[in-house]
Amino acid sequence: MNELANPDLIRAIQAVAAADTPMNRRAVFQVLSESTLIVPFWDVAGAEPSPHRPLAIAVGDSDEPCLPAFTDWAAVGRWSNRAAPQSYASLRTPAIFLIAERLRIKWVWVNLGSPPALRVNRAAIAILAKGGVPTGLEGDDSESPA
């Protein structure tokens, strides 16, 4: 497997965990917008036929779908459901969020199962899908899954 590291993104996520402010959220979204993340798939990524199905799961008490994405292979290894996908693919941020938007995913959860993690809501998903950077004021995670 290729090594993938996102130390700047991990630091930005930690900053949001320490102080969830619009300024820290804007900073994490800026780094996220330039990142490549690891995304799990139900089928074998790269195999025919396409399109491939990313692994969207329900988290907590909600039936709303969540798309997990990971900063590195260590974060994948800490995810309790890591054996469920058939494959993983490294994708650039706009592609991940475009997929999430088209599938009507409620949350993209970066580093699910690896504290600290980052939940990205639908408003921010829509902006990132277009290659933009959310301001950090796009709603909050008060409706986030447990």
C-alpha cells in the first residue's frame, strides 16, 4: 500500500478539537480542500464495471448516511469497521465531496474512530464539492451522530 500522510490536516483537526471556532474550522477546511484522503469502497476500486460504490454507513442512532474518509493508513487501522470494505482508494478532496453530495450523504467523517475526528456537514460538503473552502460558519455539528 502507498504511504499517505496528512500531518497538516491532522494538526488542523486537533486544533478544532481543542477550540472549535470559525477561525479553526476555516483553517481545517483550507487544509482539507488541498488533501488526498483514503476512502473505503464496497467493491474493488479500479475494477470494471464502474462506477464504484463508496462505503456509506449509518453512525450512532441516526439512519442518515455517513461517508468515512481517512488521513492515513494508521487511521484506517483504528477504525472498528475496517474489514467491511472490499477496497480503499486515495482520492483528492473535491472528488470525495462531489461523491458525498451526489449520494446525499449527511456527513463526511474524517478519521472515524480516531480521536480527534472531523465531521463535515452537508453545507460544507456542497462547498468542498465545488472546489471551494467553507468559511467555518456553515452550520454546526449539533445534529451530528453520536
